[in-house]
Amino acid sequence: MDLVTVKTFDSYFLANIILGRLRTEGVECYLKDETTITMDPILTNAIGGIKLVVKSDNADAVKEILRGYDEAYLNAATCPQCGAHQFTYIAKPGVTNFLTAVATTIFGSYAVAPDYVYQCGNCGYETERLPDYDNNLEEG
């Protein structure tokens, strides 16, 4: 059986939620390195996180399903400033992330992860966590 990695996770919980959803849809899939990461989370970066693996024949279809999950998740949140449902997950704009990218390029053997934020595509509101799914506009 030829298996390929279609997604990696830092979180045991998120990995198992996605695994369960895919299995509910009839997709044969597995988590690789789950036990190692769960027992010693410090190894997450060293071994590349928890890997969701599927048969190579199903990889494209599973990637499309995962893309749909991501879109539904991001579009379910409501912007507290404008009420839009248009969040995207982006590298946080700013000098710090720019310098991180430059330093990582120069000193390629030491990778530094940039900071990411969710940004509303309508008004530009940024947050580290997605707002609640319900309409949380402030009345005023």
C-alpha cells in the first residue's frame, strides 16, 4: 500500500477531529507519529508533526475535501467589526515577520516560524483566534 501525507498537525485534537470526519465520509486514512507527538510534544518540530496519510490514489480527493473543510471553517466565523464571513489565515504583516523571513533565508539551517493571524477580507480586521460562529456584532 503506497501512503502519502496530505496534511500535518501540531495538535493531537485537531488531527483526530479531521481523521474522524474523513473516516465518516468513508476515506481510509491514518495518523502517523501521533503517539510520539502525544507523549513528547517537544518533538513536534523535529519529526514534522502528526501526519495525516492516505492511499496515494485518494490523495487528490482528500486534499479537495480538506480544502472544503478549511473554507467552511473560515467562512463560518463572523467579523465583529463588519459582520462579514470572509476570514483568511495569513502571515501577520509587519517588520518582525519580514525580518524573520530574511533571517531564515540567510541562516537557512535555523527555521523560524512567522506569526499568523486571521484577517477579514472585507474590513481588514485581524485576530489570532477566529471570532465566534454566531453573529457577534456589537450593537451601538
